[in-house]
Amino acid sequence: QEFSDPIKYIRKLHSIGEKWGIVRVVPPKTWKPGFHINPDTYQFSTRQQHVHKLQEAQGFDEGKDYTLAEYQNMARTFEVDHLLALGVSTAQKNSEQAAKDEAERSREIRSIERRYWQVVTTGSPEIVVEYGNDVDSGSVGSGFAKDNKWQSSGPGGWNLNRIAVLRQSPLHHLSKSIKGVTVPWVYCGMIFFFFL
């Protein structure tokens, strides 16, 4: 019930965000927002991030252009290769298996984190990943519907394409669109990708 009004819900979490600098919003299991991207036609450009050079504050190189489906395939292949090298299972598990294996999954996550920080702090081995950053949802779309149903509550209220223009939102006073503020950006990341 409290999730039905996004602005009211965000205001309720304000003090937590103020204290910790971040808030994690977990929607109810019944919330089904839909996914409004065709992975075969959604295109974006990537940048290369040299994980082994993060401490050198090196800039980013231009990556490739991908559809979302191509990017997912590339990222999954890279992930499987690196997880197998760490001895981490890459098999898909059903929810019952996943619940039984929670302790094992925690160990695997710690192993992946150790590997990441080893690469960052020692500069070895060389690892280069690609990510899509600052993808303008105004021109290429996002996971949310682009329609004019400006609902202030219910599942439509959480649509990031329109949350900024809700009457209760302080952002609705801005006279023009600001990318990354009133117009969402989309980010596509993969294992070992870092964003600050």
C-alpha cells in the first residue's frame, strides 16, 4: 500500500538517505512494471574500462556499438570465463536450489570481490570490460513505457520517464528537461564494471 505513491514513499525514506547517502527501494513482489525494450533493436555505444588501471585514474577508451542482446551475450561469455577460472559455478539454479545454496553463494560472491580488488590493487591481470553509460533514454528509450499517462500513484507512478513531472515531485518545477535529472539515463554494466 505505501509503495503505491512514489513521492510519499521517497519522502518517508529521506532521513535514511540523508544518513547513509543511499537508499535501496525494494518493490513488493506483486509489482510488475513491464519491460519496454526490445533487446534485438535497442542500440547503444560502450566505453572500455581498464579495471587493472583504476588506481591510475585512466580515462575510458571508446568501446563498440551493441544491441542489448549482443551486449548481454558478450557480458555473459566474459563472466562465465572469469567465474570458471575462480571455480565459481555458472549453472543456473532454480529458486529452491538457490535457497539451499545461499551460504555457498555468499562464499562465491566473496571470491569474486577478492578477485576484483586483487586486480584493482595489484594491476594484474589485465582486465578490460565494456559498459554503456549515460545512454539517453529520451532518444533510445528505457525499460519504462513512454506514454502520457501521468499517474501519480499505482505502478505507473514509479515510471522513471515521468516521475519527475508528477505534481508532488519538486523536480516538476524545472522548466526544461535535464538529462540524468528529469530524463533518466540508462547504464548497462557487466561483471567487474565500476561506476562512480
